[in-house]
Amino acid sequence: MNYQNWDNVKIPHAILDRAFLEGTSFKEAILDNVSLFQAFLNNTNFTGASLNQAHFGEYAYFKGHSGWVTSAQFSPDGSKIISSSHDRTIQFWDVSSGKVLQTLKGHTNIINCVQFSPDGSKVVSCSMDNTIRIWDLSSKEQLQLLQGHTDNVTFARFSPDGSRIVSCSYDTTIRLWDVSSGKQLSILQGHTGYISCVQFSPDGSKIVSSAFDLTIRLWDAISGKFLSFLKGHTCTISYVQFSHDGSQIAAGLNDMTIRLWDVASEKCLQVFGGHTGYVTCVQFSRDGSKLISSASDNTIRLWNTSSGKILQLFEGHTSIVASVQFSLEESKILSSSADYTIRLWDILSGQQLQPSEGHFHMVISAQFSSDNSRIASCSHDRTIRLWDTSTGKQLQVFEEHPSTVSSVHFSPDGSKIVSGGWDKSVRLWDALIGKQLQLLEGHTNMVTSVQFSPDGYKIVSGSYDNTIRLWDISSGKQIQSLEGHTGYVTSVQFSPDGSKILSGSYDKTIRVWDASSGKQLQSLEGHTSILTAAQFSPDGSRIGSSAYDLTIRIWDVSSGKQLQLIKGHTTVIASVHFSPDGSKVVSSSWDRTARVWDVLSGKQIQLLEGHTSYVNSAQFSSDGSKIVSASHDKTIRLWSMTPHRSAELSVHPKNVSTINPSAGPSGLENANSHLKNREGEWKCVWIGGVQDCGLSLKGSIWKNTKGLTSSQVLLVEQRGGTF
């Protein structure tokens, strides 16, 4: 639906979630109550449109701190937010407008956390300056300075009745304070390491604490007596939280898991795994059925507490998410981050972590079948997915790998797929029904690359165990192990006639092996950094290679000499692939682009732009008319070559996007005219997967629009829209 004229259209209540509407015109359109969750609206024109109660599924972020935002919390009535930061200030915000109402200053070092009193009239803060401070919000004055800790105060919380404060510190003590007098009531001692978190139970009778000594401890909040341990952790506990009925405790750990404990039995009920960074904060929903967590992987996750399954993933922060909290009515989530922002998230707008179609984590590789009718992709989401090339429809999902699938390849007849994964295994699949046929085990570290032999009878695999292994498909047995690389093997490939094997490695070398004897025939040296890919040309006479040194190199197989050095990418080149006639190569890079190059001249012919994150692989179809690319942005994109700029492309109405191609770099202008005429334009004809960047509004126009709230206006401006 890109670049359409929808002026004056009347579609109130339309659901345009995740729609690709780049450059479409909605002048004077009636879009009241329309839903635009994660829609792609770059350069879209909303001049004069009516957008009363439009639903974006996101809120403007609150930006004002000049340092890492360490915590953020809703006021008891949900209308205000309080936040603390590395910039040593506390800021008081209005939720509806996103404006700062007050700034409280007094701490002389980083503020670790801040909390409203139960009645919302006061705030408690704690800091690396070893102090706890109580503030009055109406007068903006500091009411109390609580001193006694001898090291960094990591956490401070009001009791449920607001009369006391509990604090913990790197001095290994927990302290109880009287709010009205500021006096210390008691010291709770027993932890043998830094204390990371402390909380009152909902009824105020108990205190829970976590520490670097790998224990969670329960205390009597009145007497200060130690009650019990929750043991069994093998790593540092960063955060603990009671459920609202006090019967359970959730603990966030530095091993990237969350553990759920039963207070009465002191047993671990559940372990939640899914975060890829240490967990910074956890909070229960009021009924205890859900749990929200934040982590150093920049994400927020919503969990079902009984099943341990992830219900929803919230992405958007660009650095560590330090804290997370449900709103009073539990329709929103509040988060704070090291990216200096506070963000609000709408829970109802994202019902699923994984939409009905598409990878929900970075896509590592995508490969055409030999007849170009299908594409196989693999991802960090542990799945292999099969797509129809013409429509973009997902055909099949393969889900047996227990961890990241790093490589996937079709058999020559298209009936099978081979995959390699971080679980050290190579797996053979029936491509039609998705059934696993063989599990090939032998590698002692993650498998990085797999490929069928040209006759379809053997498989070659490369691994971080520095070896290349040959497998017999019918028996599933290992035929040979090729050893010689002194670093991780990153790529492997058979020569077109199956007589040789090509490999690339962390040891900066490309090696050619005899496929029958396993003997090393050649070692090609020239790259100055890790090899990411190496590939034979279709006739087997040349080799193309890419590396972390930002270069693509073309080699002569018979002599081992370097024929061409190609430069142009601005960061790591992830893959290189020859066109079927061997005259071109396509490369992919962490600079978010794929590029097509002329092999003889080394000049860039085409720049393929559109991915919003690292492009991990790019490959020509067998007829050379298409390119498939896979990216960290969770999408697979299919690019088709058209001879003229005005050529129309038929697209599938549900899954497809047509993206305006770039005009190409200056290198294209300097290329030979016959190359320019031959190449035409490459356009993205469909996108499979999940758009990773949420709502996209760059270059959108909102002049004289009606019905947007002040918060929505702020959101549009923050995302690059103009009024």
C-alpha cells in the first residue's frame, strides 16, 4: 500500500496495524479511531486529516534527563511520574503532556532509585552519596536527610502505610527508618555481600532482600529478626519483588532468568528464560497471573506466571532498561533506561509476542531453493521458516533446534533442508512437511555453516570447534573431519563439481580442501581480520570472500592470487555471493545495506537500502533476477530487478511492501554505460517477518491535522514527523 493516493478516504475504525504505507497520501481523510500500531508511515501525508482517538499503540518518550535514567514510577493516581538519574536529579512529570513539572536537586552523586509515598505527597530517593532523602512534592523541599549507611545506598522503599522506609546498601546492611522523625529504627544484618534490592511485603509485616552473596532473605519488618533463606541461586540476584498477596516472590538474576518462589514452602515454582541480558527489574500484576521484567538486553517482557511463557515483547529502548512498572489500571507499562529516556507502553496494542507470520528475532540467513519458488530462513528465534517467493506467504515452520539456528540450505532437488545451530547439531529436514529426518552430532561447539554437496548425498558443516565435517546423508554418519584452521570456522561450501571444499575462518585465512581425501590444497591469505564468508564462483575458477576488514576480495583458484579488492561498505561485511553468470557479487553488511558489484571492475552497480539493522546475508536467485536478504531487523526482503524505473510490480495485498529504491551511489554514475543499462533498478517486492522499529514516522506530514492529543503530537515529532 505504499505511495497510494488515499486523499479524502473515509475509513474510521480501520485497523492498519503493521501496514506499509510509506509515501501514501491521506489528505483530508477521515481516520477517526483508526489503529496504526507499528505502521510504516515514513513520508506519509496526513495534511488536514481527522484523527480523533487514533490509536498508535505507543506513547511519546519522556526526555529531559542528561544521564542514565535509573528508575521511574507512576504516582498512586497514575497522572504523574517520578524519575531518578545519573545526572543527580529527580524529575516530576505530567503523564498526559510529557512535561517536567519539577526538578529536585540535592544528591551529590548518582541517584539509584526513587519512589512515591503511598499517598503521593512525598518521595524517597537513595544515592551513591550514601544518603537517603525524603522530599515534599508540594513545597519542593527536602524534608529529611537519612544518614547511617557507609556505602552506596542501592534501594529505598516506603512501607505500605507510609510511616517507615527500608533501605539497603553495599555496606551489607538493611536499615529501617521512621519517616516523620528521620531516625534509624533498626539495622538488619546477615548478608555477606552487597545488597542489591529490598522490599516490604504488601501487608508491611515482612521484608525481602537480595544480595551478591547469592541469597534471598526474609526478615520480620517489626523486630528486624531474620526469618528464612531462599537458596539455590548460582548467580547474583539483582531484584526481588513480592506478589500483591504476599504469597510469592519474583527474583531477577544476572544469569538472564527470573525465578518464582513460594514464600510459605520456600520452593522455586518456576524459572523464566528468554532475556539475553541480566534482569534489572520485575513486577507482578495485581492478580499475580502475569509478571513484567526488564533487562540489559534493552527489552521488556510480559510473562504468564503459571506457564512461564512469554506473552509479549516490548522493544524500543536503545540501551539497558533499568526499571519497569505496571500502571494503576495495568493497561500501560512504564520503563526507564540508560538511553536517557522514560517510555510508556500500551499493553493491549500488542496481543502476541510473535505475530501469526514472521521471525520474532534477528534473521541470520535466507536461501533460495534451486527453482527459486521458495526461500528458507533461519533466526535467533530458534526456527527455520519456509516462504513462497511469489507471494511472501509463510509455508512452513521448523522448530526442533533448542537454540539459535545459524545456517540453512536447500538440497539440490529442493526436497530437503539442512540446518546448523548453536546447539552444536546439524539437522536434516523434509522440506515439504517440516519433519526432522536426521540429527547429525559430532561438533563440540556451535555450528556456523552447512551446505549440501552438488549431488545431494553429502553435507559439509563448519563450526566454532575449528573443524569442518563431512556427513553421509543416508546413514547420518560422519565421513571426515578436516582440521587445520586455528580459529573458528565461519563458512563452508562445496565447489560446483563437488571435488573441493572451501572454508573461511577467524584465523583470517581461506582454505581449499580435497573433498575425497580431506587434504588441504591451498591457504589464501590477505584479509587482515576475521573471515565472514567465502564462496566459489559458479564455474569454480574464482573465490569471493568477505571479512571484518571491510573488504571483499576476488581470488583465482588455480594460482591462489588475489584478483580484486573491493571497498565501499562502512562496517563489517557479513556475506558475499556470486551471480549465476559470475559477473557480479552481492554483499551484505552491518551498515544496513546490500550492494551489487561488478567482479571485473570492482565498481558498485547497485545499493539496496531498506533494512533498519544489520544485513546478515544476501543471495542471488538461480536466474539472477532476484536477491533475498536477511537482517537483524527480523525481516527477510526480496529484491527484484526491473529494467525501467516505471515498471509496475504486482504485490500480495497482505504481506507485501514496495519500497522506493535508492538512486544508487556516485559509483553507479561512474560505471560503464553498458553495465548501467543492463542492471536497471532493484526494488524490494515483499518483506517477510516482523517490523522491528515499531511506529515509523520519518518525514511524515501532519499539517492542520485534527484530533491528536498533546502526547500524540509529541510522539509524532519525536519519530520525525512535521506539523
